Amino acid sequence: MFGLGDEASKLNLNTATRSMLEGLPGITPEVVDAIMSWRSRNQADFGDSTYSRLDPPRTNKAGPFESVDELRLVYGATLDVILGEDTNRNGVMDENENDGDESAPRDNLDGLIQPGLLEYVTVYSRQPNTRADGSRRINVTDQQRRPQLTRLLEERLGGQRAAQIMAALGPGELRSVAEFMVASRMTPEEFAQVRADLSASNSSSVQGLININTASETVLACIPGIGIENASALVAYRLTNPDALTSMAWIMQILNRGDITRAGPYLTDQSYQFCADVVAVGRGGRGYCRTRTIFDMTRGTPRIVFQQDLTAYGWALGAYVRQWRRDAKENRT
């Protein structure tokens, strides 16, 4: 196993807002415009004349992205934008990725890997809107579900505490589970008892929510209410308090109520899709292959929803393993 990643730790190309996409490193306003129009069903004619002049010619899709590699068809999304300095997509800096213009790709010789868009985006993040018993989760933003919410709180926390929580909520509208968390004045322990039963939607599933427990600082900085000023503090807290990451309640230690209200509609603390990047080297170092597989857990049993052969992207195990193989071969001879 080379690497395992959480797809909910990334921005979803089909749901991220314009301002969130604009926060990604290396992206340009023109590429953001192209992404927005590519996925929008209401702009079927946008850019068609531009795409028709390309070789080979094509049309603006005007539909959702089906894979992140579809970015290669979007106008302005060059390989430099998509891959950055990480041309073999292994997430680490290799020798050729820190030598300036000596070899491809062109890099800035700063000793740091500068990833492209593929590091930060996905199309697979989606969570089911069902409880453990198979019933629909309670939508905290729906006033008509308040009686159902009251019953849940009474079952888990008792009648007196349920009445206090509902009184704290008041008649005002909520936009997210995170906003419910702070408005209800529940303790982290209380929130953990009901979290899996709550949502902010009546749909059968919700696409594109970002897992606050796993998202990188770069992705967190793109979320309204978090931004650059809070992203680093969130990541630092996660590193020093790993036992607190059982729900999203810990964010109240970093963000104020206004920040959580703004960020809440984009956040989750659950993940259901994972990426396995697997590399294999044959006996005696005579063969090499690499595959990237997306597994979906929304139905309980893992199922493959996407698989890609990355062997052609080249060696992904770093200089140390390469030298170890060479030394082992020389010792055998």
C-alpha cells in the first residue's frame, strides 16, 4: 500500500462555490470561470466557440464532472495547473521536481513540492442521509422536523435537557448541523450522542461536504468562515488533540459562533469514499505498476467506483527506494 486518502478532505468540483475554487493555489480566474461553466447545465453554449477551435475540437460539457481527470478537457486547465510540480502524482518531491529548469517539470527550486489542482479536488465525496436503522436522518434546518428532533433529544439526553436545548434553539432558522451544534449549547459529549442522526437536508444523500477532521490546511482555507486565518489553527489543534476528533464539536475551541455559522453548510465529520494508491514492484525489481482506486462505503460494503492505471506517470517510491533496489541488485551480482 502506497497511500490511503479521504475524498471528503477535498473540494468537490461539482459543488464547490466560485470563491472556494478561487482559494486554491495556482488557479486563475479564467480556469475558475471555465470550471463553473463546464459543470453548469444552464450555460450549454458558453465557450463553445473557444472549444471548437481546439485540437481536437470539443464542446463545453454543461454537466457535472465525472472524474477529476476530466479537468484536462476544461479550457485553461493546463498540466502545470492540474499537476503543479508533482508530475508523477505521488505527493512528495522527487529529484526532478526540485532542479529548476534542468528537467521537467519546471519548478522553483525552493525544496518544497507545489501540488496542482488534483491534490485538492474530487468528484466522489457524498454521504448517505440515513440513520443506523435505515430511516432518514432528522433535518435540523426543517422547522417541521422539530417534534422529531425533540423526541430524539428526549430519548438520548432526557426530557429536561431536551427542553433546555430546544429553548436555546428558539424559533430561528438553522442552515447546518454545525450551526445547530453551537446554537443548542450542547456539550461535545451530548452532541456526539445525536450527531449520526442529524443532517441539514431532506435528500437521500448529500454531495460535497468537507470533513473538518481530515481536510488539509489548504482546503480548509478555502471554506467561508475559516479562511487562511483559522485554517492553520484548526490543523494544529487536530495534531495535538487526536482524541477529540470523534465529531466536529472540537471546532468550537477554535472558531466563534459567527465563523461556524458561515462554514457550517460546507462541513461534515464523516467520510464514505476513500482513495487507495497502490504500488507494486516485481521480484528482483524487474517490474513496476501503480493503480489508483476509489472505494465507496455508502452501502456498508466497499465497492469500487473508479480505478485508474498510473504506471505511466513513472516511479513513485522516491529516490531512497530506487537506490536500495540498485544496491540490492549489485550485491546479488
